[in-house]
Amino acid sequence: MSVRKEKINIITLGCSKNTVDSEVLMQQLHANKWELTETSDGSDIAIINTCGFIEAAKQESIDTILQAVELKKEGRLKKVIVMGCLSERYASDLKKEIPDVDAYVGANKMEKVVEALGGDYKSELLGERMLTTPQHFAYLKISEGCDRPCSFCSIPLMRGVHVSKPMERIILEARRLAVLGVKELVIIAQDSTYYGLDLYGKRTLATVLEKLGEVNGIEWIRLMYAFPTGFPEDILEQFNTNAKLCRYIDMPVQHVSDAVLASMRRGITSEKLRALIHRIRTTVPGIALRTTLIVGYPNEGEKEFEELMRFIAETQFDRLGVFTYSQEDGTTAYSLGDPVPDEVKEERRNRIMEVQRTISRTKNEQLIGRTMSVLIDQRDGDVAIGRTEIDAPEVDNEITIHSAGNCSVGHFYPVRVIDAEEYDLFAIPTHRVEAEMEVS
């Protein structure tokens, strides 16, 4: 008589790297015959994949752990296991403060989670995972950890040093994802442009992109987290020769003031940063640039902030996000304190986003009348929601298609843009445009 395996719910918090880790763990649990559930209701075990990047993320992780522990006390859960970045960084403190958790497992220790459940970690499943994203796109992690010395960042404390995934493993994983129906690969890492230095003695991201372009079934490849310092400019040629590589780069610049960049230990000056952006746009005309910024860093005064505002207005990033500075213990910036009041940080963030809203609306309005290829993410009645080549899933603009006709989720269609807002486009399928032209 077989013993019933417990039902397990995995709760994933934080970034897309955590999403990939949870998907790999799900495949391991499935291979061990555990049943996976989408919610804690009806589950026997909760596994919480935590984030510890900034204060807000840490608090969300702690609140989620406490909620699961309460369910355990009520007899609605048998076990609670905590994994990931917060557990890696604060395991000893968490054990003292929340002792009812059955196991705390750090980042990059997948086998320890399986062992804590009494399972058998199956190394032959290397690269296999169960997708939690829509079937047509997936995140592809090409490396783990980071060697950058950024003063504000706690990632190396949680994820360790940079470790590139062997190229053959990346290609194998991409092929497996293509078999699952994935059409868009979103390349992620803590620093994607550092790829290859540890394994091959040089940056080899361009080679990875070229080989991924040869994988049958994959139609879009999107590059995220491209660090500007030491940017491998040989990848720019890939944008001109690799038809599958989206003309889009996510490059987090964080700031532009030399004083702030130096204190942040970013390894680049304002002049070099501006020159790099110019070369990227000159070499790859029409490329979309996405960036993230930090406001309220300890030595960011009004002068430095105004310089950042001018930079945003001059550079006209296609996509932009802003974080307010979070003082993190263990980082080199911690000793600088946190002198910028929270209300000033928020006011600066809002001012930047107001400028970006105008930039985004202007750029979107320039697309009215154009025909663009769109990947459909959702469908509701006669309306479909999709993305263009210059929009990453979950963080960028969407395009709403009215009278969507036969547009199906996970497929590409040509549409004509008919209207625009700050962060949204509106379109109709080109076959409808052609029909209307025939009638007129």
C-alpha cells in the first residue's frame, strides 16, 4: 500500500531569478512524486522562496513566513520551509525570531530543500523545470551571483560570487524550453554582460546570443541586466545580424553624477556612460533602452539630483524605473547612513517618473499609424493584450488589440497602432485595416 505524498505549495517572492529557482525546484518535487498546489489551502507543506534585496522586500518575506507559521499553528499546514535570499543572509536571526519554521535553506541550495523534505535530489534533471510563466515566454538564467562591488547592493552577500552557467547547459535548457512551447527567452543574471569571464577567460555573451539564435522554435531573445561598466560591445553586432534578438537592452545605470557613481562604486563616469549610450544607439539604430535608477543615495544632494533629471530629459530612455535608496547592513554604503528623508526620496522618484511619463507618451504617439509585430499574452473576449519587440514581460508597456479576431495567446500577429497613452498602445489587426480599406 503506497503512502500518500504531501501536497506542496511554493510561494515565490522577489525577482525573476527566484522565479527560475522555484520552477527548477517544482520539477524536482514533481519527479519525487509530490503533488504541487497553487495555494496554501489544502496543502500540507509551504515552501517560501524569499527575497532580501531591499527593506520592503525583506518585510514582505517576513510577513509571508509569519502567515505560513500561523497556518501551521492552526493545524492547516504540517511544515513550513524557507529558502532563498533572506534565508541565506539572515538564517541565524530568523531561527531565533521565528523558530516554528521547519527548515531554513539558503540561496543556490536546491538539493538541501529536497533533502529537508525527505526526497531524492535528481541531478539528471539538470536544466529541467516546470514553467510558472505563460507557456510562450520563459526566463533563462545564464549565471548566478555577482563580482561587482556596488556599495548599495546586498546581492553578493546572498547569492555569492559570479558563476557562469556552462554554454552547453544554456543551449540545452533553451532547447528544452522550446519543446515546451516557449517562443520568447528573457536572458537574466545578476550581471549578464559579465558572462564567461570565469569559465572562458573573456566575456562571451555575444557567442551565447548567437547560439541561442540557432535554437529552433525560439523567435524572440531579450537581454536584461546588462551592466554598463565593461560592456562587451561585440554584442551590438548581434542586434544587427541575429534576427531573433529583440532590439532592446535593459541596462541599469543607477545614476549619472560622478560623485554619486564614485560612492556607489559603479566603475564608470558620467562621460563614459553617456558615450556608451551614444555608441549603442549609433551602432543599433532604433534600439530601445531600458534602465533603472536609484534616488536618495546618501550623497545625492539637490545638485546631483538635478543633474540626474537633466540626464533623463536628454537621454530619453524608452523604458525607465526608479528605486528609492534602501540602507542595507553589510554593504559598503551602510556606514554612510541614510540622511535623505523618505519623503524627499519619494518626491524625487515622483519627479523623475513625471518626466518619464511625458517621454514615454511622446515616443508612443510616434508609433501611431505604424504596423508592428505583437506577441499575444492574454485574451478576453474580442480584446487581446500583447507586447511589442521593445517591451519585456511584467515590467514594460502593453498593447491592447481591439476586434482581435483570431489572435491567439502565444502567437505573433501584425497590428496597426491607432492610439497611445503614457504606457499603453492601442491597435487593431492589420487584416481588419485591409478590410476597411477595401470597403472604403
